[in-house]
Amino acid sequence: MLRHAVQRLMLAVPVMFGVLLVGFLLMQVVPTDPAIVRAGPNASAEVIAQIRTDLGLDEPLYVQFALYLWRLAQGDLGVSIINNVPVAHELASTIGPTLELMFASLIWSIPLGIAMGTVGAYLRGSLIDRIVMAFSVAGVSVPVFFLGLVLIWFVGFQWQWLPFTGREGPLWTWQGLRAVILPAITLGGVFVGPVARMTRTAVLDVLGADHVRTARAKGLSERLVVTRHALRNAMVPVVTLIGLQIGFLLGGAVVTETVFSWPGVGRLAVGAILSSDFPMAQGTIIVLSMGFILVNLTVDLLYGVLDPRVRAS
């Protein structure tokens, strides 16, 4: 198991290097000059040239990238061009709200999706199965921003049941819990459908397997047959999908945080890109990419827990 974890961790290193390179190059093709952004629109050419020298923007691209990697190796993410504060400080204050939103959206959507898929597979062809499939297709088809705007309009504005702007406190407080409900429903709502569909397909395949028929022949209850023998063996593809979808949720969090003015990394990334704050934008790209890589690494390790053949390979 340890060898499997080390191998997956080593594979993440070149992936992260590629992310850093692509993110750095993308910032170079943006037409806005960071020196002009920092100096202001009325600055003289001499001031702009001096700022370019101070920022190292007059060096060749490969030198800039090497210096960028060297600073990252020292834990220096740079300083924001707009507000002149360390990028690491801004990111530290936004990672917590993003993790809260991710946790609040996953804590209900994953169990609900697995339960819906399992019930749909067990009651295949019934009305409940059709309802599960219809809900799953709707969840896949509805965009994140549309669901968020609908919830804001009805639940927040028309009925005034819940707040829909900003974060009102930590998740464990009553005010913070009320404030996270609508963003969590929005972000998790697009997660339920894919999980339910994959769970239904995987459980259907396992329900016809020999070991499930053997378990029924032994006289085990249907609850034990489905949960212990069918569901666990069907979880490998489900875990794969969950890992991929959690990675895509990081992208959905950008939209959700923008719609609900949630002070997370996604909203910070949008603001940094719109204001041409390149160090801040690069810092948010690093954080979001590391989150995606860590999620996939966790999924790889879960394979070893669910399938002993992975540990042996």
C-alpha cells in the first residue's frame, strides 16, 4: 500500500510542473501589462520601465519562469499587484471558506446520489427508478449558475427564507450554516445526478454476479446482500467518478462563489483575472490545481482499500 501511494505521489510531480508552466504561459498572453497596472494609467514611461525591471518582466521568458519556480520553492507566491499584500496571505484567508463550501456540498450530495442509484438499481424498471433517472438527467443538464440564480430568486429574494449573499460566519455557527445552504445546494445539486447514474449502473452489474446469487442462496437478507455484497463491489467506478466530479466541483466553485459572493478561492481567482493581478491569479491556479491533484491522489489510494488487486499491482 505504501509503495502504491509513493508511486502515485511521484506521478503528481510532473503534473504539477505542467500546471505551473501552462499557468505561467497563459498569464503571458494576456494583453495587459502588469507594470502598467501597478503604476497606474497616468504613470510616465520611466516609472513603468522601472517597475518592469523591479518585477523582472524585462527578462526572457525562460528566465522569468526559472525565477518563478525558485520563489515557489522558497514558499514565496509573490505580492498582489493591486493591493500590494502577499498572495499567500490572501489565499490563506480564502481557502477556509472554499473548503467549507466543498464540505457542505459533498456531505449531502454523495450519500444522496449513492442511495438514489442503489434504490434505482434494486427497483429497476419501476416508477421510482424512472424518477431517479429523470432527476439524474436533470442534475447533469442544469448549469450551476442557472440553479444558483433560481435559488436566489425564489428562496432568497421572493420567499426570503435564507441569505444569499456572502458568508456570515464559520460553518459550525447558526448564521454560517444558514448562509452556506444555498451555495451548497447549488454546488452539490449538479453532483447528485452523475453519482446516482454511475451507482445505478455499477450496482446493476454486480447484482447479477455469482457471489451475489450465492449470498442470496445462503439466506441473507436483501439489505445485507445489497449493502455488503453488491454496493461495496460496485464502489470502485463510483469512487472514480466521485474523484473526477470533485475535481470539476473546483471549477463549479468558481461560478458558485461568484454568484453568491462567497469569499473563496474561486471568487478571488475571478477578481484577480479581471483586474490583471497576475501574481494573485497564478496563486489561485496553483491552489485549485493542487486541490485537483490531491483529490485524484486520494481516489487512487482508495482503490487500494476497495480493490485488493490494486495493492498487489
